[in-house]
Amino acid sequence: MAGSRQDNAEMDDELGYGSVSRGRGRGRPPGPGRVSTRAATAEAVGRRKNQGPVEEITETLSNMVPSTIFEPPSLGSGPRSRTASPSKSPSKGSRGKMFADAKKDSTIDMTYLESCTPSVSLRTLETARKSGDVPQAVMDLYMSLADTPGGSIPLALKHRYEEDSHTPRRSRQPPFAAQYLPQHDGSIPPSCQEGAKVVVDQAVRNAERNHREGAHEGQWRTTVVTPLINEVLRWPQGLGVRLLSVENCAIEPSDIRMLRPGERWPTDESSKGKGKETEVDKTWKDLWTVRMVDCSLGLFLDEPVCDLISKAFRNIRDNEQSLNQSMSYIRHTPLLLDLELKKTNQARDPQVQLAIWLAAAYWKRKHHGWHTSIPMPGLVVNGHDWDFYIAFERDDGLILIGPEPFGSTAKIASTWEILYRLNILVQWGVGKYQNWFDEQVLGWARKLADEDY
């Protein structure tokens, strides 16, 4: 090692770098075994007087850098390191197949989905009512979300926000009187209001920072969306609901995936009944769309219900043993609400991913004969802005009502609106959705569990 350092030092001296390249200051006297810069330069010039320009350049390069650096890499000599690869990690959208053909994301829009099977048509409530009947269950859920009070901040917190407005480090304008809930409104439990204020204030600060920095959707989800949802699930009515990460949960089995325009279902009878995925399933698998959303809310099931579901699953095909549109870890959880997050101004349309995911849930229900009258709500979070959607069946397809404003994390008052409406959806989930599940899905499971297998 010492000899190597000495050789390198002599090389630097010969090329004219001297003590400048190694010493801490200029003019350091040469150490033992080294020659001065002036002497080394004179000697090098003397040696090169009889050399041509090519030989001189070659010798200089060979002295400066080892020749192996200029050798091209062997592309097939061994495995490439993951950490050395310049390619980016695959995004959530690329982890699942989009369409078997080469259609780009920009061409897959809501207009395109209207010609798929099942079709999904985006409508406002007004246009949906003009073109046909809207089920009463859909109207009830829609109106409960749309007809919220003018304000959503608990009145008991008014003095706290007034105190915050006088704090130098929290010089926010306090909410207006109209932005508080009526005194008789008990939607937000009194025991949870102080904790909810802490979560809301922190979410607004995080949202401001994320918007300013152009943060990725994952950062919005971790610092804003998840804390707000978990706060509502901490309240008494939310204890029967869980938040699930579903961004890696593909739509399965292939029978419930949306078909592109002009495609048909396979007709092989061997694909029906009990058994594993058939060759027909595998052949047609690439012709379906696979899109995942970011997260969902699902019901907790009691142990006796889980046992009943397990018995029922023994009498159906392996790849149908799920309560929802995926065969992943969430397959034993009934999903009552789906959420898709997108970074502000991102090209890919988040409505498309939500629509495809809901279409799979719709066909899952039809596949097992579960009644499709229950609405399918969804949320799209695009930076600060939250919008809600409600899907329902019409003519063997889906009508997707939306987008309707759900709230915004740009302001404290509108962030409280998000909490208020999330609480409405949770109460709907543990009420009307739970009743639908008990009647339709558990009724189906009881019949299957009684069959011999």
C-alpha cells in the first residue's frame, strides 16, 4: 500500500500536479522518495523530446488512468445489481397489466370505459336522473353526503381556535361562526373532539407542505389521508371498520375483469364449478383490465362469521374464494368504500382506476348472485381536493355519479368537512351496508356451507 501511494505521488509530480493535488497547502517540500515538481517536469519533458504526438498522448493517458476503466461492460457476463440499475422502480399502475393491446394510459378515459363490458358511464346526478331512475338507496346516500350542515367544526372548539389565532406561531384567521356545527349536532363524539382537532391541524400543515413541495401521492397518503381516516375509525362507530392498503391487490379471478370493446367471455364449461383456474382462464387472462386503487375501508368480521365463510368457500372454485374483487390478503374482508389518490396535475385519470375497480366489484356480486342494489361509494383525492362518487347498476352496466365535492385540506374548516363526511360513510357501512352483507353474502354462504363437498 505504501509503495502504491509513493508511485501515485511520483505520477502526480511527473504530470505537474506536485504538492497541490495532495498537500494541504502550496509549496510543501517534497517528502522522502519524492522529487520536486520542477525537477519532475523537466525530466518528463526531456524524455518526450524524441516521441511523436501519438506516443506522448498514449503514455500520458496510461499514466493518468488505468486502462480497464475504458473497457466496455460485458452485458451478458453476469447478473446485474438491482442497486446499480438506472431504471426506476415500477409504479403502481405498471405493476398490474392495463390492457393486452398497446393502448396508452392517456387514451383510456371514461369515454372508452362506456364501450367496455360492463360499461361504466360517468354522470352528474342531474343527468343520471334525466336518463333513468336512480335507486332510492343511492339517493339516500348521496343526499346524506351533499346535505351536510354549513359548518362541520364542533362548537365546543370555538375558544380553542380563537386562542390559536392570537398565538404568534399559529397566526391563522379563526373560523367564521357559520363554519361551526349547530350545538345540538352530536355527530362528532365530545370525547373525541380535542384529539380530532390535533389531527386536523396537523393534516392541514402537512397538506400545505406537500402542495408547496409537489409531493408524491404516497406522501399525501401517509401524512394527510391516512391520519384523517384513522381518526374517524377511532370514534365509537368506526370500531367495526378497518383501513386497508390495496394498491398491490390485483383484480382476480379473471372472470370479473372488465372486457375491452369487442371482446367476449370464454365459453368453456370446464371453467365452471369446483377446481383451479383452467387453461381457458389463463389464455384469456391478458385480455382483461387490471387496475388497483390505493386503499379501501372494510368490515371486521366476527369469528363465527369467518368460520361460516370458510365452510362456504370449500364448495366453490379456488380462485373464487373471496368476498371482494381480489384474491390477495383482503379476500376475507367486505369492502364498503374505495379510495384512489393522485398527485395534483398528474396525467393519468384517477376516475378511470376507481371505475375499473368498482366494475370488478359489481361483476363479483353478479357472478355469485348477490343483489346489486347496494350503492358503491368511492373517493378520489387529488392533492388538497377530495371528491366522492357513487356507482349503481343500470342495464347490466354501471352509472358513476360524480365528482361531487367532499372537502379540501387547503383550509381547516373544509378539512373538518372531510371528517364529517367520512363519519357518514362509516355509519352507512356499519348500518345499511352491513345489513346488505348479512342478507345477501351470509345468506349465500349459509346455503353453500350446508352442501356436501
